[in-house]
Amino acid sequence: MSDIKKIAILINGGDAPGLNAVIRAIVRTAEKNGIESYGFIEGFKGLLENNYVRLDKSSISSGILQKGGAIIGSSLNTNVFNLKTIENGQEVYKDFSDKCVQNLKDDGIDCLFTLGGDSTQKSARDFSLKGIKVIGVPKTIDNDVACTEATFGYNTAVSVATEALDRLHTTAETHNRIMVLEVMGRYAGWIALESAISGGADVALLPEIPYDMDKVIAKIEERKSIGKNFSVIVVSEGAYPKGGSISVKNTREGGKGVINIQLGGAGETVAKEIEKRTGITSRNTTLGYIQRGGTPTATDRVLSTKYGAKAMELALEGKFNVLTVLKNGKLDYVSLEDVVGNNKEIGAVEGGTEDSNMRVVTMDDDLIKTARNIGICLGD
Ligand code: F6P
């Protein structure tokens, strides 16, 4: 058993439905065991500036389970091990992690809970090497955190994408159009693949399968030959054509120290190409941040609550420097070292790089087999 008395929670990265449910579960389990909880405001920024709030029964009681976003905010693209700062009018990247470690020691925080995706857990592991006790919880709508079968937020994103597909379907059918939906997911096609199945799409293009436009056109023509003059296509933001490259909207921070590429435009490219080649009016809709905001599904509320309670349970058992995971459908934990994978260097550029240890769709996944069995074209 551990002798922890005070814990703190921080969130890093894009919001995901279920964040507040995780906070609630951690704090409730902590209170039950006489442990005080705190939350750093805006994630690593709050940790660096030592800006935190007390989290207790009253702060988590006002309907936060069903609330989107996060009551303590989140830091975006913040790697305190390699953070942009201005010195003598010049932009420089510096390591501020020792200041964060000192803040945790001064505040008497015995364990830090890090709610985030691969880059957050990379920083968590880097803090563990500096002697901080950390426990990670896998958050992201992209479902791409290594070593776990599910991240919280993902189920809600799939539900939102499914509803969007249902709505696009009626427009496609009414106007005999091709309706393309670009969904998020970075370099993993989970959202695209699962929503294509649940939303009845005809084509799903994923980053894991560089697509052949001839195959996509053949699918559209095949549908036309049976009187279906419309098609619905899901395109993952990270999808790209065979021999081509990903659609980049923006490069942040000169590519240093953070997740440096903002994806966007893949859906528009696909829609334009289809219209050019088939003559059928084709329209793209980019679902964007609607996938990340708002109320979590029941599945995400339950998963978040399970992860939060498990994280606190691990702290009580003295199991630190781990990530809560789902393994064969059951709650479990793995070492942060395993989550980091090849990206071992402390403070290294992280998230969406070739070194990061993302969980992408594999060709033997049931979802791939199911999609192929029911005739969804995967662009190959
Ligand atoms: O990782 C979550 C996510 O929403 C991705 O799906 C998307 O590529 C990215 O974040 C967008 O990042 P930002 O909020 O910085 O625009």
C-alpha cells in the first residue's frame, strides 16, 4: 500500500468527451480513502506556473459527469521538456521540467495523474524518470494510444461521425451526389473505419491504406450500375493516395517540440478528384471539432469512470509510472516505458512523429475484415 495523501490531475492535448467523468472518478475514489485532490489549471501550463485548484465533493458535484470539455482546462501542444520561450528577443526552446518537479515537491503532491494521448504519456514517463510518481489515463478521440484497446472520447467521436453520415446520406440520395465526410484521427483510421461501418458508408479511406482512386471510382460506378446514383464516403484526415502525401493544413512552431503538423484537406481532395473523374457532383464536409466537444456517450462515461477509479486504485496500491488500459476488455495497467515504445529520448519531439508509439489500425483487425465482408471499399 502507498502512503499518498495529496494527488493532482492535469490534462494535456485536445479535449475529449469524458474528461470530467475521469476527474470525478479520481476525486471520488480519493475522497473515499481520505486523500486530497487538486487540479492543475490548463495542464502543463498550470504545472509550470504552479496554478492549481482544490478538487473536492463540491467542485465535482454539479453535473460534471455529462459535461463536455474539462473543468480544469487543458494545455495544447505543450512539452515542458522542450518549450518555446523568448530570450533576448529570440525564440529558443528550453527544458522547464525541473521547475515543474520543484512545484510538485513544494505543493506536496504525492502522485500526478496525466490525462492525455501519446505525447502526454511521453512527458509523464519523462517526469517519472525525474522521480515523480505518475499515473496516466489514455485520452483521445483518435483511439491511437499504444497498449490499450480503447481511449475515452473515441466512442463519442464515432457516434457524432455516425450521425453526420446519417444526415449526409439523405442529401446524397435526394440529389444523386457523392457526399464525402472528413473525420479526425491523425495517423490512425479508427474513427473513419468504425463510423463507416455504423453509418453505412460505401467507401472508407484510412491512413493505414494509401488509396487507389481507380478503386474508389470503380465502387461508385458499381453502385451506379445497380441504380444507386449516389455514394457516401468517409475520409480520415490522415488518408493519402498511393504514391502521394498527407494533406497538411499547417505546420506549427516550426516543427519543434510539439505535435507539429495540423492535418486537413484530405476530404476536399477526394471530393474534387471524384467529381473530375465521374462528372457526379461531389461535396466534402469536414466534421472537425464537433467530434471532440459536448456530452460523452454512456459508453464513454462508463469507460472514463472505470479508468479514473482504476487510476486512483493503482495509486493506493503503490503502482506508479503506469498507464491504465483495457486489455481483452478488462481494466489493467502497463508501464509508461511500454507506452513510449521507441521514443525513449527525454524531451524528444513527440506525438505524431515516426518515433511515437501510436496504435494504428492493423489489417487483421475485425473492423477491417467486417468492412471488407460487407462491401465497404477501403481504396485498395
Ligand atoms: O488528437 C485529437 C485531435 O482532435 C486530432 O484528431 C486532430 O488531428 C488534432 O487533435 C487537432 O488538433 P488541434 O486541436 O491542435 O487543432
